[in-house]
Amino acid sequence: MTNNQESRPDKGLLQPPTSTIPPPPPPLPPINKPSPSILKLRTSPPGRFNQTLNIPTRQGPSSTPQAGSYFFYGTLMDPHMLAEILSLEEDIAAVKSQLRPGSIAGYTCKLWGQYPALLAGPSSGSVVRGMVYNVRSDEHAARLAEYETRNYEVMPCRIRYLDGEELGEEVSGWVFVFVGVKGDLGEGVFDLRVWLRRMGRGGGVDGD
């Protein structure tokens, strides 16, 4: 009887099998939030943590981020993310009300890791849908550019509103276009709700 008890495994010592799925990142602390560029790095695809990112060196003139209408097609479509980047958490209601559906023509979207990457072309018939937000200061525009990293560059575009009194109206605006290494891109569709859940940032965007 004693031998049987000694040979019986101690359930308290049993360890669960090691999971191959990386845990989600911890929630952001209420203070001392990382800079927007660090925020984007910490939410990069797990496979990219051990890779050297291809960050291009800009050559020639480029557009300086400035105030105006911006077309978002990725993580910045989420009002909470946008408010966080612009330090407008106290005005989240205003941010939500100012984000409006829109589209741009003449672009296609691929994936850079888990992020969407906008490319010019192939034709004016290709349409990308997203959200439009009126950035009110050059400082806020610079914060958005910092968050997007050097793999994206702000460029002028024509934006078509898809709601409200301006339904169908086109305005001049800005969009972040991918300027990194095209060989890093893959096929796929970006799903904001899935990305938010994966990042532990709630169940998805409000009302979208």
C-alpha cells in the first residue's frame, strides 16, 4: 500500500503543456504610456520580433504632415486608438463623432505583417474603404506620422465621403501610403475588430 502511494504521481507537480500561442500584450498603464512609435512596435507580428525590419531611407522631397482631412484604413479607424495617439482621451466622444466613413480610388491594399499597407494602383477603378478624420493641427499630424513609422509616408489624395450631407462629395486630403520593401508584403484583408481583440483592446470599434 505504501509503495503504491509512493509511485502515484503528485497532482500538484503536474505541469500543463507549454502553449505555442504567444500571450496577448499587457494593457497599457494609465500613466507613462509609451510613445506612439513604441506602441506600434509592441503590437508588431510575433514573427517580426526576431527579424530585422526593412526601414527605408527616404530620398528626395516628401510631404510634411500637416492639418487636414486624413483617410485611415487600418488601426487608426478605431476612435480609441486615434484618441490615444493624439492625446485626446478626454475628448473621445468628439473623436468618435468626427470619424466618418469614406473611400479613396486608385489604390490597393496588402498586408505588412498584421498591418494593412496601401499602394498606389493598379487603376482608378480600385476603391479602398475606411474612415475620414479632420486633423486640426500640424502637431497632431506629426504624431500620426510618428505612429505610422518610416515605412509609411503621408501623401495627398482625393477622399469621397460615404455619409452625411457630403455623401458622394470629394475633398482633398491625406493618406499614409506604404513606402517600405514591397517584398515584405503579403495578400490578405485587414480586419479591425479581429486586430483589436488580438491586441486585448476590447471587443471592437464602437458602432462600426
